[in-house]
Amino acid sequence: VSAADLVQRVIANEPRAVARALRLVDDRMPGTHELLRALWPHTGRATVIGVTGNPGAGKSTLCDRMIGLYRARGDRVGVIAVDPSSPLSGGAILGDRLRMSSHALDEGVFIRSLATRGELGGLSRTSRDAIRVLDASGHAVVIVETVGVGQDEIEIASTAHSTLVVTTPGLGDEVQALKAGLLECADVFAVNKADREGADAAIRDLELMISLGDASVLALSRQNGSGWSVPIIRCVATRTEGVAEVVAALDRHRQWLDTHPAGLARRRKRLEQEVRSSLRDELVDTAMRDLGPHLNAAVDDIEARRVDPYEATSNLIMRFMRAGS
Amino acid sequence: VSAADLVQRVIANEPRAVARALRLVDDRMPGTHELLRALWPHTGRATVIGVTGNPGAGKSTLCDRMIGLYRARGDRVGVIAVDPSSPLSGGAILGDRLRMSSHALDEGVFIRSLATRGELGGLSRTSRDAIRVLDASGHAVVIVETVGVGQDEIEIASTAHSTLVVTTPGLGDEVQALKAGLLECADVFAVNKADREGADAAIRDLELMISLGDASVLALSRQNGSGWSVPIIRCVATRTEGVAEVVAALDRHRQWLDTHPAGLARRRKRLEQEVRSSLRDELVDTAMRDLGPHLNAAVDDIEARRVDPYEATSNLIMRFMRAGS
């Protein structure tokens, strides 16, 4: 298959071509860069929704039900599932993915799992590029599902237009603490399994945390208090209760992004973040490639205590920059 | 306080100077670089132990009991507690830290919490530098406690000599999946709350996962099957049962690192990783500082679709490299 051919077939949403493009992007095979550049003019139409939350909150089930509603209104849906677990955990991950299997035979739904990469930042780049592929192939909605606990999950969530944070009543103390990190990136909150005991308390907690957040410096960067207040929606995903409300809240958030000055500023900020991330990734790639043997020599010198790591690093950076002249 | 004075007082382990140095490093204040360079000749003596595991596994309690044993043999102990949660979660975090409070009045124990930074990679750099400060001030053991779920927690764990993964019987499916990501970085496993139902099953699971791991490609990078097999130790931290065995296993692992060829290779790999991480962090800092206004112009161009983000990124990198000539 020629490169130009692949581009045409991705744009035409041929499932095998889309799968191939995603594999290319995931493995960063030669040609990835050219493919992404060629797809770029065809992107910018999808709404990207980040779905994150504690392990066990029922994210996959909620996504499954949301997909059903998007499909019912004719939207094609792409799903990128990101898991911070290794290839070894294949069993558990597969089990998880199966919960979305009600759409496995629907050609309007494309589900793809990404594994965690060794290199820091690798995963958010891959997911960013995978979003572009699914956008270019005409998926009106792209859902990126992560387990929202680490720094890169939060970074991935921030590449979305809207971030849905899923939580559930009655989690332990330490698990609750994790949630605080998610608070900052939530545009919409879903309290899933809301038929369980403790749902009212969980919602009160969230309301309190959001009101604290509104008063804090953090809120400024999120443009809260500027025409968007984070809704908290009760749902029971397994019974498809409250799911339409979640979808409606996300629709409203997308509209806010497109029309409200604060929403437009937020979109700009998101793009800026994306450019920074790409720049960081490409820069590190280029430097590691260019410096190869010098890096090893520097490690030798530090190991023998001939130089301290700070000086060694400065020297490497100077060498890299001089190479560009 | 002059810079040279601060260095001398850190080396003399004056608590206020150590706290000041850690604050400097955490906030990356001017002078951080010079301080770290001046401390470097005094580092390299501490054993760094990464402690990670699922939320709720009882890491803090286990650390508290381990500190008791290290103190009993005369070792000074530094603790760096890393939490992926925001300043908003102060309450929960404080509660967690309080579990280590039995050593709050002991001058031989220095406990410091680090918050998560916005910028990717920032946290692992801060923890790396904080380890150096605690090392230079004569702490024989430095414990770095993380919630082991994200990519950067795993990166932080990899800066340690030895990584202790704490798990517990009877966690849910999805939480178990998270554990798989931890498997690769475990040098010692502690099954805490081993008096609970399901402990035998949890240990069998781990044994199976480790034996699968030994057979996999992943094991090669960890130098398993080379004189070190990951021990699984039962403990009940709240009753100080099995804690001495955990400490003994970590001692044995440190000895393996210092004497076995595979252990030495592993230490070298760890240093190399550290140099790569520093290089990446410094490079990104330098580039973002140098490129400032050009970055904004690039975002403008992409927003107006005058240029695609891939070309914009390449242009920025070329500009940065030319600036070094």
C-alpha cells in the first residue's frame, strides 16, 4: 500500500486502513510523520471526550452506554482505551474491554487499546496522534478512556475538548485522595452506581470540593466561574440511567467551548499545551538520537565521578545545540 | 544565609538547613543548580528504597515500621512521600502522613511530602534532587513512597536502588490490573494484611505473575534470573509482623547490586536512566525559555491553519538548535 493510498483509505474510513494507521502511529514506524501531516487537513471536526476516574468506577460501562446514545443519533464513535498496566495484564484488560463489546460488530464504532510505553510522554503522544487518525476518518466523537491517576493520564485528559470524570460512592480514603487530582481536569462529573448507599454523601463531597476549587488559584487556569460550572450527574450505567444527562452535559460543554469567550480561551490553551507537548517529545527524540554515543561517555564519566551529573547534562545540551548550526 | 553556608549546614544535617534545601529544590528556586552541584561530592552513600503499591495497601504503615527497624540499628532515615493528588486534597494526605508520625519527634528521621507538579517530568526531577539532599545530609536510608499507578510513579521508583512493591489480598479486578504495571519494577514484594482471607491466593497469583515475567522479554531488562529472584514476603504491618523479613530482603538486594555482575549492570542502567531523565528535563526547560514568543506565534499559525503542527514543531526545533551556535 502506498502512503498516499493509505491516507485516502483512512479518510474514507476503511476499517483496515484505520487499524493500520493506528498501528503505525502506536509503533512510531517510519512514515508516521508523513501520514499525520497528510491527515492533518482532514482533522478538526471530531469532538474529543476524555473519560477518566478511579479504577472500578465503571468507566467502561458508562462509555459503552454513551456510545449507544451517540450511535442512536448517527454519530460515528472512536474509542481509545489507555491502560497504565503492562502487556502481562492482558487478561484483566481484555475483560475490561469486553464490557464495551456490545458495539464490537458495529462498523460505526472503532475501539482501540493503547499500551503504556516505557518512555515518559510516549503515551500521550500516541494518544494525541491516534485521536487525529480517528478524527480524519470521520468519527464525530472520539472518546479517550484512561485510569485517571498519574500525571500522564491527566495530560492525556487535557488533550480532550471535554473531560468527564467518573466516580462512585463509598471508595476508601486513599482512593478518594486520588480523586482530588482529577478534580482540576473535570468539566463534567458523573457519580456512577448512584443507587448505592453513600451517593448523597459523595455528591456533597464533590460539591464542596468544586466550591473550594472555584475559590482557588487552580480554578483560574480552568476558566471556571466564566460561564461554566461543573455539573455533577448521577447515573447507573449498568441500567442506562442518567447516561442521556451525561451526554447532554458534554454537548453543552462543547457548545460553551465554541461560543463563550472563556471557552474559546480554553481551546486556545489546549492547543498551546498540545504544541508544547509535541515540541517536548520531538526535541527529546532528536537529542537522544543525535547524542547517542556521547550520552554513554557522559554516564562513564559520572560513574567514575570525573564529572557531576549537572555539568555533564549542560555539556550534552551544548553539544546538541552546536550540532544544529 | 550564603550558599556555601547552606551547603555546610546540609552536610552537617541541621534539620532547618535540610528543610530549606528541600524547599529550594521543590520550588526550583534560583541557586538550586549550584546547591546540587556543591552537594554532589557528598552523595552516593545512601541506599534508596522505592516503596510503591496500590492505594490502600498499607504502604505508609509498613514504611513506619521499617523506619523503626532502621533506627534500631542506628541508620538515619529520610522519607520522600510523593502523592499524585493536588494541594486540594491536603486533608487526606495529612491523614496518610500521620500514620508515620510515631517518628515525628525523632531527629534521625526526616519526612517530606512532595506535591505533584503541572509539568510532566517535574515530579521525578524533584524527587531525584530531594534524594540527593537527604543523601548528602547523611541519611543512610532514603525511602521514596509513591502510589504506584502512573508512568511517573514508575519512573520515580526506577531511581531507587531497590523497589519494594506492597500489595494486599482481596482487591478488585481493575485494581489488580494496575498491579501488573508494578510487577516489572518489583525487587521485593510485600503482601501486607496477610492475616486477611485470600492471602494465599494473592501470593499464588504473584508467584504465577513473577514466573510468567521471568519467561518474558521484560525480565531481561530487569536482570532477573541472574542471581536475583523476587522474594514475596507476608506481613501484617500494623502488628509489625514480617517487617524484619522485608528489611532483610532489601538488605540482600542491595548486596546483590553491589557484588553480582548483573547487579552492577543494573546500577549502571539506573544511572544511565537518571542521566537521560535529567537531560530531558534540562533540555525542555532550556528550549521553552529560549523559544517563548516563537512558541506563541506557532500556536497562532496552527490555530489559523496556516501551518500544520508537525511542520511548526520542526521549525521550532531548528530555531532552538540554531540559537546555540
